Amino acid sequence: MKRLPLVLAVIIALSASNAIAQLEDESQSDPFKERLGLRAGFAWTGNDLEKNFGGGLNLSLHFLQRIKKPFSVDVTLGAIYLGSTDSEITREFFGTDFDDVSMRVLIISAAPMVEFPINDRMDFFFSAGAGIYAVSLILDQSLNQFDLTNNHFGINLNAGLSYRISTNWFVDAGVYAHKFWTADAFDINNPDWVYIYSEGDSDPLFWNITAGIALRLF
């Protein structure tokens, strides 16, 4: 009986050592553990913003952290750049002409992600997240540039494929849907640029098709 505590201590120590070794092996065997990625692609909208600005480009930086297979978290810092507009809306609202009028949407988002392995190199992923969408109307006149910004809460969905091309490098391709809510009425003291240039749409939808590359960090 006197030796029982010593035996238990040895068993606990061996079990802890084995558990740590298993965790280390799992970390090393999971190439999708932590990644930093860059994605670029095309953007378009599903309302009159398309008519006034046309399509645009999307650029985003992603940090992906595996929590436990198959669950990860995708933290995104991105931007959607829409084209220029010569809409009469600008002249009617500001009472003057500008050399260039464009729109930019900055995105800060966090999204739980599920990654389903197709084989040892390829995953299908799906995420649903939420974040802040900062919409800026950019006005260029002579040598001056003005940024007029509204902040909105929004949600996003993303689905695509990730392929490991080497030990540390990945490529991916996917489709994004972004939706955020704007003002539902015109306010001269606090104009909402998406509402104005979408001619009354208070919940615009943005689509992105992206391709990217990612680097395994650890």
C-alpha cells in the first residue's frame, strides 16, 4: 500500500507524457493548422449599384486557425473596389461635378469555418461569419480627394476548395456572398451612400469570385 501513491504518480506521468506526444504528432500531421493567405478576384452587386458603378475587384488577407478537425476560424481583412460612376445622382446631391467618383468597401470579419477533406491534399471549406463593412464614397476633384464613409454591420458566406501544393503552401478558390444593412430612408444630415446609389436598396448583396494562395505558419 505504501508503494501505491508512487505507482499512481508514475502512471500519471507516463500518461501525461504520452498525451503531450500525441498532441505534438497531431499538430505536425495537420498541414492546415495555421495559415496566412491572400485572395483576389472579381466583385459585383445584385442591385442598382451595379448600374451606377459597374463591377469591381476584391482583395483580402486571411488568417486561418484550426481549432479542432474539421473546425477552423477565418479572420479576414478585405476590400471591395467598385468602378467609377458618372451618375446624375452625384451632381444632384453635391451640386457640382467631380473628376472621378468611386466606391470602396472595407471589411473586417470573423467566420467559423468547416473544412471537409476530399483527399490528403484537398479540402472543401464552408464558412459563415459577421463583421463591419465600412463603405466609402471617394470623390476626386482637381488635386483634392474626399472620403465619405458609413459603417454597417453585415454577414458573409464563403465556400470553396483548398489544395496543398507543398508542405507549407496552399492555393484556394471560392465564392463569397456579402450582405449588410444600410439606412432604409434618405437622411440629408447623415446620407447613406449605398442607399443613395442603389436607389433605395437598404440591404445590398455583394458577390465575389476569388482565387488565392496561403502559407502555413506553424
